[in-house]
Amino acid sequence: PTEGSVSGIVWTKGDQLGVFDQTGTSQTLYTKDGDEEEAKAKFQPSTDSDIKPYRAYYPYSEDNNGRPWTSLLGNLPAVQPADGTLSGDYKVGQANGGTSGNGYEFVFTHLFSLCRITLNASGTALNGDKLKSIDISVTRGKESVPICGDFTFNLRTLAVTPGTGTKVRNRISLTWDKHPTLTEGKTITSYISLFPN
């Protein structure tokens, strides 16, 4: 959720984390406990593990099994729904110590930029039209700037490296399933995730 210019984290049923210890050599899958949405949630490991959690990322991916934490794989989608949930909402977390019996607490931050899209068609020719999608692209001068697609990230340093060639794009389509009507005096707000350029 967002409040003003601040973006918060809400964990939902089925959310999964990839968790590494301080060696960074293998990940353990952790899954959220309970069905309710929570700003602070408890996660349980998929197997009995005696590792001391150090860094974590969301969303978990099996593609990262066996990969070192310095070159994890991810994909920020080129088509993102405007239904209130973020696509490609990668988060990275640092263990903030732990107390006996209570496990470990992680402090998470968003890996990518969050762009708020605010639309108001009042007084324009679009007033009364149905909203299906918006395409957003980024250029720097005449050069296309990659904002989505495949990437690698380093969980130790939090550095992100976009893929190359056709694996990255400079355009994201934000899509609406229910096609809201652009109505006089009504503002429509939605959000996208994009590479932090």
C-alpha cells in the first residue's frame, strides 16, 4: 500500500522467500504462515534447516537453486496489470538479528523503482473513453533505456544488472482487465515497477 510518497509492504498468503546464510552458497525456501494480509509476517522454512538466515529476497525462484547469491536471476515483466498488485515487486532483506524462540527479523526494501501513474481526463477528448492500457517507455536522448525484462542481482551488494539484447525492453504496458471509464472529475491511480534508471 502507499500513503503519500511512502510505499509499504504487505505480505499475502503463499508468499515465498529465498533465504541465504552468510556464506551465500545455497538458498532455503521460506513460505508465509497464515492466510491474512500482514505488514509483518512469519515465514517457515520448507525443510529443517540449521542455517542462520542472513539475506533474503522476494519472490523466491527455483531458477536460483544452486546459484550463488552474487548472481541471482529475475524477470521484471513487460506487461503489468493495474489491479492493485505490483508485478515484479522484487524485495531484498537483511536479517536484523534474532532472539531465541522468535526467529530472525528481516528488514526489506524494494529492489526497483516504483512509478505512480495518475490519470485525469477532465476537459480532454479522452473523457468518457474506456481505459485498456498505457505504454510507458524511457529514452535518454535518442538511446532506449532498459526498464524491464531479464536481470541478475547480487544479494550481497544489491547491485542489479539488466540482461542484454531481446531479454530487456524499454517499454512497459500497464493493463486494465475491467476497462474503467475516464470520467470527468475522476482520477485513476496505478503503479508499475521498473528498473531504477
